[in-house]
Amino acid sequence: MKFGRKITNDLYSEWRPFYIDYNLLKRELKARTTSHTWNDADEREFTRMLERELDKVHDFQKSKTSELSTRIKEAEKAVKRLVTSEYLNGHQAEGSHASTDAEAQQRRDIVTQDAGSDDDTDDEGADDMSVDALEDQFIALEEEVATLVADVHDLALYTKLNITGFMKILKKHDKQTGRSLKSWFTQEYLEKRPFYKYNWDGIIVKLSKLYDLVRTRGHPVQGDASAGGNQSAFVRQTTKYWVHPDNLVHLKLAILRHLPVLVFNSEKEFEPKDAAISSIYFDNEDLELYLGRLEKTEGAEAVRLRWYGDMNTKTIFVERKTHREDWTGEKSVKARFPIKEHLVNAFLRGEYTMDAEFQELVAKGKKSQQEVDSMTQLANEVQYSVLTKKLVPVMRTFYNRTAFQLPGDARVRISLDTELTMVREDNWDGRIRAGDNWRRMDIGIDHPFEQLPPEDKELFKYGVLEVKLQTQFGQEPPQWVTDLVSSHLVEAVPKSSKFIHGCATLLPNRVDLVPFWLPQMDTDILKPDTGALMIERPLHSSSKGTSDRQGSSGVTTPEHPPVPYAEPVSEGEDDEDMDMAPAKDELKRTGLSGDEVNAAIAFRENALKERRMQGAQAEGEGEAEEGEGSHEQTPLLKKRMKSVAAAVADGAPSQGRALSIDPLAPSSAFDETLRDRLREDAERRRDHASTDTAVDEDEEEEEEAGPSARAVEDARLLERNWRAPAGKRIAVPVRIEPKVYFAAERTFLKWLHFAIYIGTIATTLLNFIPPDDSTGLISAWLFTLAALVAIAYSAVIFVYRALQLRRRRAEGMYYDKYGPTVLSVFLISALATNVGLRLRELTE
């Protein structure tokens, strides 16, 4: 798929005029280069065209982000007014138990603090309002928030498509004209209008707070933002995934619909440094800790110093992660304690201990004596390891973390790390980086650290998603979590580690054993869009407060005329096939005669058959019109509409949004409206034919669409032909438990038993045959040889397997296709020789 076709397919139709006119630029470039030699006048005119397109894109995104912020603030004020009305009308009761005035006032204060304290809105909406009216207002706000989420998603995709378009047209220009415009235009124009560098975290945090307020009806869950537990020693079950940059915003918006963004200080505005996390990892020149963590040896440790925010942070956390094998019955543990920044160097040199400082915590009542004893022991053990193992700073990791969690509830915690960067901190190659200090001071949180040479940093190209669950035994995780981790947005990479990846990439001369995921870095993880976790606009958006905004009125636009009214049905009474089937006791329930009941049943069966035929015909017509093949019909009408809409021919706008159809209408209305929409899409494509046909299919162009344009089917192939870099080996995770050693010993003893039996036969022959019986002597020697070979074989195999287990290698360890066969041949030969010699004696 060419990029011109891709941008036409992926753009949001209501914003079509504000996208880069990529096909126009490409037509202009082709027309000028084919008609004559490219000259300075062409260069100036083409640059002016690029500048106009850039101004259009930059101004639209700037106005749209400002509009989104304003709409979020207005929605927050609306929530505040509704909760105030609820408080004034006394609708705080739940069943027969009413909340106290203090609790109600506390809730009101929470919302007032979250929504702001604008004086002009304090008294608005405080009129008497019934419970149903309040609920209707909250439902309208939910629709507005859903529209906001869709707008943020579309705007992020808008940014991605436009910056990709500029990069591609500049590259095409340089290739066809032979002039270098890309680097100059990037510095002189793109850097001055950096629409593609917009930080979405701030608006996502605000949107998350708003979504949580509306979802909880202005009564958000309150608790400890530090994850609801003792942070000095905590254990979680963690699964890690990689996320392609194109899916980052989509993934964040999908998660915040279920979990709010975890904010430690809700009283201050979000700043970029609030999400920054930096860690300094320690190791020695033998990379002892690296190899231990890579091979997952029992008791392997990782020692790091971590801080949150920028370089001015005064509190540093000393952390130690200890790996425990499952057979030990223990869980891997991360423990930590705080230390002041100016004391870190003295602590690492052994000149300062934390005993006195920890005891002050007991005197001030901040910690119990038991907690302080545990922290003191940890500090002493870490200090001892640093001094005895000669640990020094090796590598720094930096990333921006967005955490999703209910405050005070650690059952589900999801974190997404972006802009992950590994930076060298060691002085082993003669270059002074950290020097005698515990960290280098020439960088902070200024990603992508352009002041560093390329060999000193590794920019990780994916986001890292960690799903941390705390569930009871036998309890399944929430269904939405299961849907999330099985969607196309993530790629599972179990046991991945930032520390291991950084050492493997930044220290290639010292590392000969690399992690198993390193060869996968050259494989694009962008999967075809399966339609899961779609960011959709509400089918019925409230017109209040949104009708005057561009693109905020849901999916109902002038291009989509309203459908005829259909009589609504109550919840749970949808007119489906099962509802039209006859009841077993219908004769008794209706009181009609048998003939009348049979006639009614026949009428319903005919109606049901006609509905099925109409639905199949409508779906077949939709597929025939577009010529894209058939799609599997789902029992849900909504999914069927998405499936047929996805079958629109290349060039049709496909934003993955729900059709503007009344969900209360019968199936025939859905099918009719679907045909109308497909017909409108075909007409709209013909209107834009001059743009779409500009794509030159004969011209080579790099594809940005990823595997979605190349994949024939959604299933991904499992690649087994990985190759390690030259001179290195891949460390494949191998689980070695004590029972594996015992199994090897039992196998050794079994072979010894076999050898003893054969040796007993040989000894019996030697002791009970006459001295002049040559046949018996020959047989005894043959059985003795077989016994000795069996003993030698069992000893060699046992030693080989023990060494492989120590090296944590599984290849060739469990299956031996030659040894047993050779031993069997020896035994059969001995038996055959004995029988043959005895038969010869009888014949003589």
C-alpha cells in the first residue's frame, strides 16, 4: 500500500481539508521533474508549497489541542455543578443508609478541587434536579468524554500521518531532483513548527481525571497513591510487552477507560518531569550481576539507584532485586530504602552507614522498629556487596512512565514506559563518564540526549508495557486486561529487562551472551489492526455544548443524514431471532385455539426466514459492490457492520468508527442504512478520484504501513531461525529445578542397575562352568564387556548432563539416539554368540 492511499484510508473525514495534501505535492513534483530539468524556480515554488502545508497542519493541531483543553475544563465544571446539585438535593443516600453531612461535604470538596474553583460556576446548576435528570446529565457527559477520547486518538493519528507525509515527500524530492532539501527544511521549518513533538501525557492525565470523575459520578476512589502497600518490600506478578510507537496513544486511551492515571500529587499541574524515572545500575568488570540476571540463577541480584523527576531531586532510592527460583517456594523480591543525594558517594565507599538515620525514623514515629531493622539489614547487605564485588556504575536507564491504577488498590497496576534510553556510565574504555561520582552529570532528562555520542546511548524504539496483577489463588484477571494483552497493540516479550538490554547493546566488547529478544529488534512488531479495543465515538452524542464545535458532534455529520425513527425497545428486549421463536407452552399461555396458535407460529417463522434472507442479501450486496471478498458474519449486528464497512475498497475513508445508525432500529434499518453509507462512500471516492488516482503504482516508494499492508492473514508466523551476532550466543531462558538434577541421578542409577544385571550373568558363567568350557568363557567375557560399556556410558552421560545443567543449556541433554541402541546391539550380540556356540557344540 502506497502512503498516498494509506493517508486517504486512515484520515478522519471531518478533518480531511487540514491534512497534508500529499498527493498534490507528489503530482507537482512528478510533473515538474518529467516535463523539464528541475531548476531553482521549481525549488522555491515547491518549498513554498511545503511551507503552506506545514502552516496548515501546525495551526490546525495548535487550535485543536487548545480546543480539547477547553472542552475538558468545561466538562470538569459540569461534573462539579452536577455533584453540587446532588449534594444540595440530598441524593447521597444509598438504600436506606444516607451519607453524613461531613462525608457529603468531603465529596463536594474533592470534586471542587478537581474541577477548579472558578467563581462563575459555583452556583450554576445548583437548582433542584431529580435523580433521573442528574443521571441523564451524567450520561450526556459520558458521551462528551467518549467524544473527547476519540478526538485525542484521532489527533494523535493526525500528527503521525502528517509528519510521515512530510518526511516521505522530502525524501522523494531529494531522490528525484538530486538536491538535498530534507535536512535544510527540517531545521528551518519543521523545528520551528514542531507539531510532531507534542507531549500527549499532560492532556491524557487531564482526560483520565475527567473520565474517572464521570464514571464514578463525581465520587472517585480515594486512597494511597503509592500503590496501596508497603513499598520497601513488595511482590507482584509482572508480564511485559513491547508497544509500537504508532500504538502508544491508542493504548493509553484504551486503558484509561478502565483505570485512571495514577497521580501522586493531584494538587499540582502535570509537568513532564513528573513522569521521568532514572536508574543507575551497578556491576563489576566481569559483569557478574548481568550474567546472573540473564541466566536467572538462584539468588541473582540487581543493584540500582533510582530517582523520580529531574536531576534536582534530593531523595535517592537504593534498590536491590533478588531472583528466586520457583522450586524454593519464595518469590522474587524488590526491596529498597531512601538516602539523601549528597550521602550516596560516602555510602558506596563504605564511609557512611544508614543506622543512625534509620533510628531517627523510629524516634519520630514514622517507622516501627521492625521496619527499621529490615531497612538497616538491607542497607548493610547492599553496602557489603558493593565493596566485596567491586560494583561500580555501569549503565543508566531513563524513561517516562504513565501508570494506571486505582488509588489504594494494587490488584491491577499497568505502567507504560516511553522514550526509554540506556546510557553508559562506566569508565572502562578510558573515557571518563561518571568518574568517581555515582552518576554522570552531563545529562538530565533531556531526551534524546543529543549531547551524547551515539556509542554512549541506546534509544529503545518501542514502549514497554508492564501488567502487574495481584490476584487470589485461582482468580482470573479482569476480562478487559485479557483483551488488552491479546490485542494487536502489544507484543509479549516475557522476562525482558532494561538492564540486560542496555548491557548487551552498550558493552558489545564485554558481552558474549546476549538475551533471546535481541535478534527480534530488527523485526517490525506492528501487527495488522484486528479491530480490538477500538476508540469509537458514541452513536448518540449530546448536542449540548458540542454542536458548535468542529468534529465534536459524534458521528452524526451533514454527510450522514438521520435515519427514520424506529420504536425503541426496553433494555434486554431486543428483537433478536431467539425472541421470535415459539414458546414451548404457548398454547396454554395465549388461550387461543390450536389452529390460531399454529397460524401465529407459521407467521413468525416466515417473518424470521425473511429477516435472515434480507440480512444475508444485504451483506452479500455490500460485499459485491466493493469487490473485497467475504467476511465472516458475526451474531452481533455492530460487529457485522464493522466487518462489512472494513470491506470498502481501497481508497474509501475507513476510520474504524461506528456507523451513525440508530441502535434501537430493527435489522432491516441497519441493512438499509449500511447500503446507503456504502453508496455514499462510493460517491465520495469518485469526488476525490483526482486525488486518489495520483498515486503512481509503478513508482517505488518505501511503505510506512508496516505489516498490516503485507500480511495476508492476521496470524503471525513464529520465527525460529534467529541468529546471534557474530561471536555471541543467545541466552534462552531455561528453568532448572533440583528435581532435574535428581532425575539425572536416577537415570544414572538405572543404567548402573542394568550393568549390574549383565555383570551378574557374566560372573555366574565364570563361577559355574568347567575350566575347559571355552564357549562359556567366551560368553562370560562378552557379557562382561557389555556390562563395562554400560557402566562407562552411564558415567559419561551423567557427567555431560550435569555440566549442561550447570550451564543452563537444554540442547541435546534429554534425548540420546545412539547410546541405548549401541548397548542393545552389544547385549544382543553377546546373547546371540552364546546361543550360537552352544548350538554348534550340539551339532558336533
